[in-house]
Amino acid sequence: MTQKMRFTILTNEPNGWTAKEFKKAVKGKPILLNFVSVDSFNDRNIYQKKLGDVTLLKSTQLKHYAERASLLYSFDQKTYMINKRLSTHRLITSKLYQQTMIESAPDIHGIESFYFHSKKEILQSIQCKRLQYPFIIKKLAGSQGIGVHLIRRKKELEQFGEKEILSYVCQNFIQNSGDYRVLVLGGKVLAMMKRTANEHDFRNNISQGGTAEVITDVHTRKKLEEIARRTTKLFQLDFCGVDIIFDEVSHTYRVLETNSIPNWEGIQTIIPF
């Protein structure tokens, strides 16, 4: 009799879309699937007893990255953690740190990023023309386009408090006609899509009203696949979504960010897998 592999999903939504897709995927296969909701580092010994042979983090209620990384590290002693890097390198989800890592890679282009301690510093950078209107200001850690703002004029900075600025990274706006999400597992590209913002928004995210389409151009697909694999290797991630944008001014493909806990609901609406 074939021994079944035990596969654990760490999630706050055991009845959500992702959970349902996993249940369909393992049906008829020698896999025992279970879901564990994690909300406290202090209960790690209880959670450890529920872990299977392989564990994937999808979501938790832990807000502080140090608490999450510490908990995942304790899990890694009991199970094979997909994306172990999340437990050993707590800054891997920081958009500023990601861009700094990309700067060190000779074969990947990123986006020049700035970190400021005050709105005064931002205005000084604009005066020096390092940062120019319009520019993007986005949360150091975030997903689905939440906390991403397009600043077109000085007055729009007033919505941010002085202390808030410390939680954001700034980047010059990249002229584009959409961006790309590439889903990678174990160094292999599973799927990719182009995302295009709706007429009322600048964000291409599907969760923000963007539309998804299949990429059919062979040259584009090959280029995106190369960049995604190199980026995944750089970040040492087993499973991730690499977001890439084509800069229409410099005619360069640039990595926007790497998502170590990617959503794939949007991509699966056009590419079933």
C-alpha cells in the first residue's frame, strides 16, 4: 500500500478559494491534506504536532515579521517548509531590500528605490531631481496593490503623516502598458499572465480591478521566463510570483517585486492548471 504524503497548508481561510483548489488538486492522489490556522507564536508546540511532511505558508494572523519568521523557523525543524527563506531571512519580503538585492545581480534589472525619514527629505530629493513627479510611494511590505499610491503633486503628500513615511519606499513611476506575473515552483515556470490596469486606476493588480490576459508572444514569454527564474534563484525561493514590468522609456524589463506568498486566483481564471 502506497504511503500517503502529509501536506499542511498554514492559512486563516480553510474554506477559502485557495483551500478549495488544493482539495481538488489532491483528490485521488496519495496526499493527506490538512489546514492549520496560526495566530500566536506562543502556541508553536501545538501547531508543530499538526504539521505534515511538507508545509506551505499561505496566510497567518501574525503581524510582526520577527514573530512570523521565528515561528516558521521552529516549524522548519519538524517539517519541510516550502520557502524556508522566509524563516531565515526576515527582510526577504521588504520591497526596499528586494530591490537592493536585485542591484547586486548583473543580469536582472530592478527599479531605483529611495527610503526617506521625512516628507522634507522627499521634497529635497524632488528638488534635486532624483525623484520626479509622478512617483510611486508604497508600503515596504504589502501585497495585492494595497498601500501603493501615485503622487502627482506636492499636495498629495499631505495624506501621509511624518511617522508613516518610515513605512514606505519611493520609486519613480515606470511608464507602462501593463505588467506581468510569473508563477514559479521549484525553478520551473508554471504559468504567466499580463495584467492591465482599468481606466480609473494606475495599478495593474487583478485585485484592484486590473484585467488578465494570456501571453502568446514567444519572445516575450522566453524573456519573462529567464528573468523570473534568475530572480527566484537570487532570492532562494521554492515557490513565488515574480512581478515584472516593461519600461517603455528605457525599453527594459524590470522586476517590480517578488511575492513569496503569491496568490494565483487571477492567473488561474485564464490558465487552468
